[in-house]
Amino acid sequence: MKILAAASLGISLLLFAYALYVLVLAGLSLWGRRQPVPRVWPRTWPTVTVQLPIYNEGSVVERLLEAVVAMDYPRDRLEIQVLDDSTDETAQIVRRRAAYYQALGHPIEVLQRPNRDGYKAGALAYGLRRARGEFIAVFDADFVPPPDFLKGAVAALLADPTLGAVQARWSHLNDAPSPIVRAQVLMLDGHFMVEQLARSAAGLPMNFNGSAGVWRRAAIEAAGGWEADTLTEDLDLSYRAQLAGWRLAFLPDLAVPGEVPPTLLAFKRQQFRWAKGTTQTFCKLIRRIWRSRWPWPKRLAATFHLGGYFTNLLGVALLLLTGPLLQHPVERPRWTVILGLGLLALPLMYGLSQQALYPDWPRRLWAIPVLFLIGTGLTLNNTRAIVEALLGYASEFQRTPKGERARWPEPGVDPMGWMEAAFAVYAAFLAWRAWRHDLEGMGAFLLCYALGYGVVAWHSLVPARPAPAAAPAPPAQVSSPKGSDPRGPAVG
């Protein structure tokens, strides 16, 4: 029993260490708000290739193409590649719209591969071999880039030759009042306005998020190109490029609206892919990171970053250990206080992100407990993804449904829902036992587990039709420092 108590305490300390890491990022993000990324506006713009990887996304692809051809960039310096791997009616839609824009003089072409080897990474590599751009912009099908995106992003790359890529902030096309949508919006805002902003400002390793970013072609090639051996090819390439000596930067003032999965089941599948791919990248690169010449704080930050999803595994392990410990209430687990102090980091991170982005930010904080419940309920789903990655179990790259396709009721159920329901019952039973033994603090945590698993299990076994999407958000503008020329210095 003492061994179990020590194990639960050790897990709690690891989770607390991760919470301290989040607190450090929160502090760095406040400092990063005052560190604008410099930009240089040239007289002659470099050649840019815009890559649009598409797979059976006919309900949103026309909107994407319309936004891309409307971007303010010299046509003779622009190349648009539609990397279409579609096997449904999307292929006909893409060819028809591309022909229309070609007739209007837009430099757009459709590239179709004979097979879907490598999924998204394979499509991007296929297009890169045929691209003529010095810089490579990437957009997923559910994004709507504003007209000033390319010039704002390329100007940042031109200002610093050591930058391998820049990542724009994701804003939200469907920021609806639905609790599920609002919880995801909160999660993404916290990731960008705290984690990405802090890492970028402090020079810590950060990642390209797979969409709404621009790469320097030389950085991709120096890193060894796109590789498809993980489900997060964007994270993998980001770290390999930084290990090769390039830097990445986040542009908080350049926002690109994109869709948020409108159902919990779609979000769950997306999280599974992200958790598995991030763990695969951890396994692939962690030794190389610690053998690199990076200073130890940078290597430690990279470990926390790539190992972030392990907190899901630790949370599940902590719940499983609690059952035997409660058989001997004299051995009162000490993880409650430690974990409670650590969890204070999460509302701080998400609160800071809302304060930075929205004038009505206090009214948005109600989504924090919703996100906490959903995040707790997804720990079992993400633990399965982690275990599959650690065991080397391969799985198909499944893109998140977008547009009207994402609004259909999902066919069937997710069998994981039955296990999540069982964990909900188990956690509820443990909460009852904790209260019987006057362990109210532990009972509250266990009740959160029960509610979280119950919510996720319900949505997994009884998929519901999502709420209607909100109107698209207006495009964001690139801001410039007060009192400066909005175009900045001219070069070239």
C-alpha cells in the first residue's frame, strides 16, 4: 500500500511540475505581448507558393479558393497549388472552380496524385517538388485567409533571415454559444495567446500548427522535408527545422479564421490524432533533442511541449490508483492538495488568453469549467492514443470533418464510449467512498472525473446534431507599432 501511495504522490508531483511549466509560459506570454515581431516591406515581393491540401471537403473548398485568390499579392509572384486527394464529388468542384479562376488570370493549378501515400505530408511533399516559390504557405480546407495575410507573413520572414517559418493565430468561424464549441475556442485561444506567444517571444521551441503559416523553403529542405511517419507532420517538421538551426515565430496580430469541430465526437477524434501524433514525435525526436547543443532550459521546454499529452496518461493512472488506496483510508492520498494547487495554472492561462483577445472577456470565462470537464473526460481517449504510439501501432490519418459534412449526425457510435461510461461509474463510486471517509477534497476531484467521463461517454454513444454555425468573423488586419510607418522600411 505504501508503494501505491508513493506512486500516486509521484504522479501528482509530475502533474504539478507540468502546471509550473504552464505558469512560466503564462508569465512569458505577458512579456511577449510587448515584443512585436519586426517586418520589412520590400519593393519587390518574393515568389510564394500557396499549398491547399484537400481531401473530400467539397462543402468548404469553394470558400477557401475564393479567399486565396482574393489575397493581396502580385500575381506574377504567386503560385497556388490545390493538392487534391479527393475521392468524392470534391474533385469535380475543385476542377471547375480552378478552371474559372484560371480564366480570370489567377495562377492556380490542381495537382492530383495517383494514390494517397503519406496522407497530408505526402501531398505537401508532392507539391513542393513542383513548386517554384521561395516561401510556402499552407492552408487547410476549413480556413479563410484574409487579404493581407501573405504580405504580413512574408514581411516577417524577410525581416529575419534566421526565421524558418511564421505561424498566424487561429480565430474562429463558428464561435457559437454551444458549450462544446466555446470550450474548444478557449483551448485554442490559450494555446496561441499563451503557449505559442510565450515560446516565440522567449526563443523556445515552438511548432507550426499545420495551417495558416508560411515556411521558408530552405528551412523545409534543411530539415529533410515533409515526413509521414507521425500523425502530426507539422510538429515533426517544426522540431527538425529548429534542430537544424532555424527559428520559428508566432504572429499574434495576424489572425486567420478557421472552423472548430461542432460536435464533441469530432473533437474527440481530432484530439486522438493530435495526442498520438505528438507522442510519436516525442518518441522520434526526444533523444536527438537531448543530444543537441541546445541549452538545457530549451531542451527541458521541448520535453514538456512534446510530452504534454502524457498528463492524460498520468491522470488515468492516478484515478486507477485511487481505488486501492481508498480501501485503506488511513493511508490518505496526499495528491489532492498538490493537484489542486497545480490546476490553478489552467484558469490563469485561459483567462489571460481571453483578456488579450476579447473586450467582453469576463463573460467568456464560464467555458473554463466546461473545458475542464471535457478535458478530463477525454483523458481515456487520449491515453489510448498515447499507448498506441508507444507500442508503434500504426493508424490511418483521419481528417476532421468540415463544413456541412461536420454538421451531419455521426454514423454509429464510438465503442470507447462504453469504457468511458464504466470509468464514470467507477469514479462516481470512488467519490462516494471518499465522502464516506471524510475526504471531501478527494471526493470533489473524483466527482469531476465522473462527470467528465459521463459527458464524453454520452456524446460518444448518443451522437447529437450540432448547433448552427455563427457568421464568419471579419478578417483580421496586420497591426503596426504606434507612431511608425504602417509599411515599414523598404528594401530590395
